[in-house]
Amino acid sequence: MAKITAGVSTSHIPAIGAALDNGRSAEPYWAKVFSGFDFSKRWIAEEKPDVVFLVYNDHASAFSLEMIPTFAIGCAESFKPADEGWGPRPVPIVQGSPDLAWHIAEAVIQSDFDLTIINKMDVDHGLTVPLSLMFGQPEAWPCQVIPFAVNVVQYPPPSGARCYALGKAIRKAIESFDADLNVQIWGTGGMSHQLQGPRAGLINAKFDNHFLDLLVNDPEAAARIPHVEFIREAGSEGIELVMWLIMRGALADTVEELHRFYHVPASNTAVGHLILKNPA
Ligand SMILES: O=C(O)c1ccc(O)c(O)c1
């Protein structure tokens, strides 16, 4: 059977992708950001996941105000990097995992979570920046990826509790897939940031670190945080942290924290990163 061996969370700031793509990652400002992923790159090279189930949000690249799925699963054979206004990122095409994705869609929809099935989609920085942070700049991404897009852009986003429960349904679905696959689940976005209005630039390190602690050790409490608290404490885009709850819901109640990194600033946000190992 397929197994979820680990969860990874990371912010997905577009300027990180631009720093890598434009050869600026050694500059002192960016070197500090990338240093938080040195352990992670060594770790994942040994772990060699077959598939990453990657929870992220689209930034009006594949979707728009014309179409806003709350939860959308990518079932295609492959996904091209999106053109976000300055040409597609020079990163490999993402290879999907259609058989597993369709199995998850069937199991999760029949567990009463209504997913939108996506058979054609370009993927933006929300998905490609986490891949770059974890794998660097390879010729081809070393594993298959199932993109799982969550609406955290247009009100109303799903609650943290709903996301946490969805993670549990995703875990059941993956672990009932009859193939010997090493699967990781990643939750991306966050941490505190607000990109517009009088509070633009808001960073709340105390809230972010408390959220990291809760996510690892008391995920039920993290799942009870209401939208208004995320937005008040972590800024309007801090709501992206509900995506980390999908990742956490898909792991065991007790996990081992293998790695943690927290750094301010990267562009307008705090960078948070966790690697959580599922018990064997
Ligand atoms: O400019 C920024 O800091 C920033 C951060 C995260 C995002 O997802 C984004 O679209 C922009």
C-alpha cells in the first residue's frame, strides 16, 4: 500500500523563485533564506519520495474570479509552469500521478468532501517555489506531484477545521492505494503576511512560532483557530496557513519534528518551514 512518510510545510514567496532563476541566491539577503533549506535538500535526496501531494493556492493564474473551486485536485499527466506576467519560470514541467490522483478524488469525494477535478492546468509560484526550495534546480523534478489547489484568495476560504478533516480523508485515501509508493504531503503558503492596505508588511513572529508549535504538538487546537484570528494576527494572506492544516491532518496524531526554520524577511513575508516525520 502507498504510505505517507512525511509532511513538509513551507512558504511559497514568488521572489524566492525569482532570486533562484536570476542567479541571486548567494546574495546575503537570499542566502539566509536558502540556508534554512540546506538540511531539507539533503534529507529529501535520501528520502526519495515517489509522489508529493502538494497543497498550495493558485494566484489568479489557472483560476480567476470567473471560476473559484474551494478544493481542486490535479489529475493530469503533467502541469506546465504558469506565465505570471514575466514569462513562465524556467523550471521543469511537473509530472503528475494520474492513477493515484483519481483514486484520491474518488475516495475523498465519496467521504463527503467535494473536490473539483482538474485535467488541464498550469501551476504558478505557489507550487513551483516549494519544489525549488526542496529540490534546487534539477533538469527534471525527481518525483511525481499531485497539485491540490485551495481557495484562500477570494472570500470565503475553507475553515481550518475543514482543512484538517480533509487532510484525514486524504490520508485514508492515499493509504488505501494499492501500490508500494513513498508519498509526502506538503502544505504551503503563509506565514504572516499582508500584501495590501494600511497593514501591508505585517509580520507577527510570536503568532507564527506559536502556530508552528501548535501544528506539531496540538494540531486539534491549531485547527480550531478561526479565520478572524488568522487575519488579525497573521495578516490577510496569513489565512494561507489553513493549507498547512491539510498537511497536518494527513499525518499521525504524534509526529517527529525533524527540522524547523523561521526567518524574516523574504519579500513581504515571514518564511516558515517544517519537516514532520510520520511514525513508520
Ligand atoms: O510579495 C510577496 O511577499 C508575496 C508573498 C507570497 C505570495 O504568495 C505572493 O503572491 C507574494
